[in-house]
Amino acid sequence: MEFIPDKPALLINGNLVVADLHNGIEFELYRKGATVPSQTGEKLERLKAIVRETKPEKLIILGDLKHNFPVTSRQEQVEVPHFLRELLEFVPRIVITKGNHDGSIERLVPGGVDVVDEFIENNVGYFHGHKKPSAELLQQELILCAHTHPSVLLKDIRGNIQQAWIETRVKDSKTKVLVVPAFDDSTRGSAANNTDPIGPFLKRMIDLENADIYLLEGSYLGNLSELKV
């Protein structure tokens, strides 16, 4: 397993893994009264650069490729297929493990893209993390998940929140868990050392107290229990 320095992305078994892109989030902001230009193109260029550099066999997106639910916005109807087609120019296969924001995404994906609830390969399980995983997924050596947009609140005068990797285990199990930070850096999520996690898997099934926390640039901050603020 190889973390991409300063990026919310990793390589494992020849696969590039990212999560929580939330393409189309600008439509929700518009409905709330804020006009923000689409950031989908910027995210696409960032991801294409990583794909070109790493040359993965597959791109695995751990859910929430799109943002709006239960209704898919016109913006997403246009941008999501284009986003995926552009990536398929550089990677032969894309797997999306469906997230809670990915309602009806099957209607938007071109050929070469698989949409699944879970994906298992080489003793590694992949899923979004918003619901309880299957028994088969829990039997793998490692589970990669997302959903919570992991970050950490640093103890400085500004109360700085930084994206982070969370590494731990399933409770009463040898199965390792890695929580992947969001590729959409406008949604920092909740700081793991200051708020409770969301979703049944992260809230009740993993050992957060003994989790190790790493920043995107590689710094090891320590055990989560030592970082509480």
C-alpha cells in the first residue's frame, strides 16, 4: 500500500483509491442562496494527474462521486458522465462502491464503470462506510472505507482542521481498517478528535479509541485517544 504524498489518494494492489468527490455540490449551495462555480473540472484535472502519474489497473471510488439526493441535478446529469469518460481515457476500469449520495448513479455511468455496494479483491474489502458491511467484507485482511470525511482538529490558535487518514481495526478482530479522506477538499467533515463519527460502521464497529492518525503529507500525529480536544 502506497499513500500519494499530499493527496487524499492511495495505491493498493495496482488500484488507485479515492473517495467522496461530491461532484455537483454547487447545486445544493445554489438552492441555499450561494452561487459557486462548478469545481468538478478542477477535481477532474487533479484526479487525471494522479492517474497519469500512477498508471493504475483500476480506479476505485469509495462512494459519493455525486452529491445531490434523492434528486439528481441537471448539473450532475451532464458532469458525472463526462467526468467518468475523461478518466476512462487513462484507466481501463472504474469501480464505484455506492455511497449514500449516489442515488440513481447507475443511470449516469458509461461502459467500463461498475457500480457495486462492496468490492473485494486480494483480501481487501472496499465500501463507502455509511452502512453495516457484509459478513464477507468483515472477513478480509483490510477494509478501505470513507463517508466520514476524516479530519483532525489541530491544537493551535486558529483551531485548524486538516484532512487525515485514520488507521485502526474492527473491534474484536484482526481486520485492519483505513478510513480514506475526501477528495473534495471543500468538505472537511467532522474532526475525529472533537466529534463523534457518523454511520453504524465507524460509530459502533471499529476501534476508534486506538486509531492512528496521519496527515496527508505523511506526518504521524499519534493515537486518537491522545489527540482529544
